[in-house]
Amino acid sequence: MDFEWVAIALSDVGWISLAFFLGFLARSIGLPPLVGFLATGFVLNYLGFASGEMLRKLADLGITLLLFAVGLKLNLKLLIRPEVWLATALHITIVMTFFGAVIFGLALMKFPLFSGLDFKLSLMLAFALSFSSTVFAVKSLEEKGQVKSLHGRIAIGILVMQDLAAVIFLAASIGKIPSLWALLLFILIPLRPLFHYFLKKAGHGELMILYGLVLALGGAELFELAGVKDDLGALFMGLLISSYPKSSEMSKSMLGFKDLFLVGFFLSIGMSGKITLEVLTIGVLLVPFIFVKSALFYILMTRFKLRSRTSLLATLNLTNYSEFGLIVAAIGVANGWIMGEWLIIIAIALSISFVVAASLTGNEDRIYKKFRNFWIRFQSKERLPDDSLLDTFGATIAIFGMGRVGTGAYDKMRELHGETVVGIDFDSEKVKLHLSTGRKALHGDPSDADFWEKVEEGHSIELVMLTLPNLEANLDALRQLREISFHGNVAATARYPDEEERLREAGATAVFNIYTEAGTGFADHVMAKKLT
């Protein structure tokens, strides 16, 4: 056995243990665990520890799997929408111009660490600061089950467009031109049926997870060999199988692995260099500029006819700096264009912006409702078809979340009560699928205060059934029902005993644990068949 590797492993285990305790502390005060992971990196950096080889590999693998997961959820139709590609292009251009002018002005005034930056380098730093974090946004949306909501899809679409711009910049800045072999990558497109075939035959267990790793890492390696950014390969492979129905199951199966490897990424950010008072001051002073980016995002989205709430929620998920800024800074340092301190400055600004964004996204509905009259001032009178408010058309039973459990509940309730049942989901593609099968389905978000306000005006709903993807989504819906003083019955699904208790405390009149009750349902089904 190589004892050097044992030493590396033990030291990295120590870092990960500290990350667990600080992540646990962050979660207990209402912040996402990733804030604790970032703090771990800074603490270890202050204590003089350097990032180990195992940690760096975890970080690289985490980013690769993250982009693969983004590809699995990506819809090309979304990227060609003007509110995504054009809004992104305008945002990058305006932010680069504004931030670049401010940075260059400070350089002319000979501010510490700014002096020596010409206008071109000022624009490079501004470009890095114009991006938002894919890691943070995807994690935040996944935790709340909002990846397929309209605001979630808009935010991810913008991030993907930013990633594409990043790849172009990286190729140009490091002088790395794709080889002629890159043209062969287009062969992967007609091979989609083959990838789908293996996904279909992979089953539902460890073989599916292994196949996901093969696609993500294999795609990254192929793109790297062809002279194209490797992470783009993982994104592309995810996109190739995203249209296959089983892709969502693969995404869920790989979720734990992706989250584990991303711990290494967050730790490595805080361990990227020495912190001085000067560096810390500049990093902190950069943080307020994220609100300039946010304001511009919000204005652009509302100009493209998105509803004020949709625009705000998408904006809050983009209210941060990006890990891409560290990559740009690393290129600048490696080429001698900027001083090494800029890597730490951006790491500090990035970390604090995550804390700010976590606080905002954790209170997004409260922020919208409290200042609703202000947000609505920016809303266009004409809105996009899939961002309009809908009513429930006289239904007495509303089922929120039309996944497998929700669909089964819908079919059973319609069998018992007729056409007075309506299904509601924030995934517009899923709604179209249900409509095509004859179900009455509407596009709506149960955490949307505007939606519930319209329901409140004259609804006939007596029973709400919540079959949303996770606990937080169900709690958000219960909170909205409580605020409109809904007097009907509310049933919710849970997966664990502690979730049952929290749902009842939040106002659910009935809670169904889909795991523990499955056996009872199975037995009832067998007895019913036996008796008939």
C-alpha cells in the first residue's frame, strides 16, 4: 500500500468532517449547507492547510456531474426564447460596460491592486463578475423542487447561455482552438437512439448510476481530446438523452453522488490563497454590485413580458457571482496579466454573494408579497402565454404535482367524483402531456401568491391534495393556503416520519406517507382482486 495516499486520504477526511459540522451549523440557522462548506475552506486556508489532490479531484468531478445534470434537464426550445438568449446577451454587454468602466476608473486613480489594469483587463474582470453561479442556482432550485418551474427553467437557461459564452472566452483567452477532430463530435447526435437504448436497458439501480458516470465522464473526455472544454462535453451528453422519459430517473439516481463531489468544489474555493486585509476589503466591497446585476436581470425579464413574480424569483437565484470568475482570474494570473490576489478577491466576493443569495432565495415569497406593489410596477400588461394566471374552472378537488403519485391520485379521484378534479403542475411540458391524454390539467405554481389570490376570489375548491416533489414545496403551498384562510381540507404526501409532523404543524389535515402506506395500499388492492 502507498502510505502517501493514505496520508492524503486521512487529511482530506479531516477537512470533510469539518465541512460536515459547519454545513450542519449553516443549515440549523436557515442557510444552505454550501455556505458552511465555503466557510470550511476559508478556515482551513487561515490555518495554513493546502488543498489535497483528492479534494481537487472531487471538485472537478462535482462540476462535471453538475453540468451533466443540467444537460439532463435542459430543453433546447427554452434556449431559443428571446427572454433567455437575448436577455443574457444584453445583460452581459451592459454589465461588462458598467463594471469595466468602474474598474478602469479605479485603475486610473491608482487604487491598490487596481493600478496596472488597462481597459482590456478591466473588461476581462468585468466579464468574470457578470456571470451568476450555476452551482448555486441549480442546487437551490433542486432543494425546493423548482427546477422545472418557469422561473427555474428561465434561470437555468440564462446560466447555460452564460456557460456557452464562458467556453468561447476560455478558448479565445488561452489560445486553445478546437482540433479538426472536434467535427467528429457531431456524430454523437445521430447516436442518440443508441444512448437511449442503453438507458432503457440499464434498469433502475447501480447500473443506471454507472451508465450516467460513463456518459458524463466519457463525454468530458471526448470533448477534451477534441480540444473543446471538457465540461461542455458533460453538458452535451446530458442534453442528448434529456428527451428520453427515463432521464429524470437518472438525474434523481445521481443526485447524491453529485452533491457529495460538489463538497470538494466549495471547499477548494476557500482554500485558493492567502487572505489579507486589503484583499478582504476589496472582496467585500464587490458584493453590493450583485444588486446592480439583479436589477438589470429583473428589468430585462419584465421587458420580455415575464410576470413580475416569475422575473423576481429567477432574478434572486441569479443574485450572486459565479465560480467562472475564479477560472477567469486563474487564467489571468497564469498569464501574468493580473496579480494573484485577484483570485482570492473573487473567491471572497463569490462566497459572500452565496450567503446573500441564500438569504434571498430562502425568503423569496415573503420578499415578493411584502413589496408586491413595487414589483408589479415593472410588469408588462401583455404577458407570455405560459406565464399567465389561470383559474380552476369550477373544480372542487385540486391536485398539485402531477408526477406519478399525483397522476394516480387524479385518476382515482376522477373515477370517484367525475370531472370536478383538476391537476396543477409548474412543468408546462408535463401539463401538455396530461392534456393530450384527456386529463384536465393546468400550469400553475402552488407557491405563487398571485395564483392563490386569484383562486381566493371565487373558487369552489373543497379539497387540495399536495403531491409535490419535496417537503419544502409542500410547506410553501400550505403557507399560501394558510395566508388566504383556505377552509377546505388539505392532504399532503410525505416520505419520512419527521416530514409528517412538520406537514401537520403547517396545517395539513391529512398526511400520507408514500412509503409506509404503500404496503397497506398493496394489501387492499390484493384483497379487492381476491374478493372479485
